[in-house]
Amino acid sequence: EVQTQRFGYGRPNVDFRHGYIEDLRAVGIEDNSVDVVISNCVINLSPDKPAVFSEIFRVLKPGGELYFSDVFAGRRVPEHLKDDPVLYGECLAGALYIEDFRRILREIGCLDYRVVSSRPLSLGDPEVEAKIGMVDFYSMTIRAFKLDSLEDICEDYGQVAIYNGKLPDSPHKFELDDHHIFYTGKPMLVCGNTASMLQETRFSRYFTVLGDRSTHFGPFDCKPAAQLVSSSTENSVGGSCC
């Protein structure tokens, strides 16, 4: 009630559901009913990640978005370490190999996702390092949209996107991901997937997209969605959790 009054609402606009993220249907969340799903360093703790992502995309509306931060791995975590209580508590034992994450999304029909930010993690503990120091870990923020129009690589249709600067708190620029920064009023060439992410989602009111997919010009020169930050070019900072 305190927060309801603080933000000027006549009644609470938050509904708490107690259940498992692997089975959102059990707590009454219907198909195509959610605009945005957010998560902060939780999915890596699930023992059934394919079920988690399948449920998320079931409940998302067409054009809905999954926006989350989590720990990912540069290789698969060895099986004998996945049940280690120390590594589990550090959000390491359950970290998804980034390519397996890509494969899971592809299986449920999401052919492109975007990395908003990524940084390598230092383990910072000799005991943890001795157990799992062979694996590189990354803290990543990712967005993925429920869109039928996405292709498995970026394709060039000659489309141009213009940001109108009307997103709250983003009057000068909008960062879709780590390599798509749209400056207010500046026309920018985009691939077909990016055009869909701007036209068919909650961002559509803030963008004008010129062109369609009637003429194809070949692949679009765009950084891969699953590119990890190289530890050789970025300093490793922070602990093992997000």
C-alpha cells in the first residue's frame, strides 16, 4: 500500500504469483498474455532451462519481449560440477553455454536474440577457481522478442530506421543492443530482423521504418547475436554473480 500511494495509484497494480518458472500455466498465466518478461540472475538456477524458455515464449504476446540478465559460460559446465553447492550458490554451476542458449531459443522458434551488454567475470576465490577455472563465465544482459518474422541470420532489404526520441529517459538515443545505437532523427540502415524488432514490438511508436522485404540485397553485415566479450580485450571485473 505504501508503494501504491507513493506512485499515485488508486489500487495496487502488482499481482504476486507463487509457483515455478518451469510451469507458469500452473499459476494461471495464459498464452499470449504478457508484454515483457524480466529476470535477474534467476534462470541459471533452474534445472530445466528449456522448459523455462518455452514457458516464457508461450505466455509472451506476439511482439512481446524477454529482457534478462544472467551468467553464461563459454563452454559447457562439466556434469560432475553441476550439483556442486558452492558453485550453484555462485550462479556458476547452472550457467548455460551460450551456444546451447541459442539452440534452445531456436527450438522454440526464436531465431535471433540481442546482447545488450556482456562482461567477463572473475571468479575471485581460490576454491572456486580450482574447481571450475577452466570455464570462462560472462555476465550478459539479453533481449529476445516473440516474432514470427525473424530469420536465422541478418538479411539486407535496404530498410532504414529513424528514432523519434520519444522514449522516456532516452531523448537523444536508444540502444537496442550492444551494436545498434539509434540517435534521434538520424536515419540508420538496419537488417530485416532489426526492422521487425522496431516495427512489431512495444518500440513501434518510437520508430519510423522505411522499406519492406520486397527486395533482397543479400546478407546484412552485422555483428553476430551470440558474440561473447573476449577476455583478451576487456578487463574482467566483478564477482561471479550478475
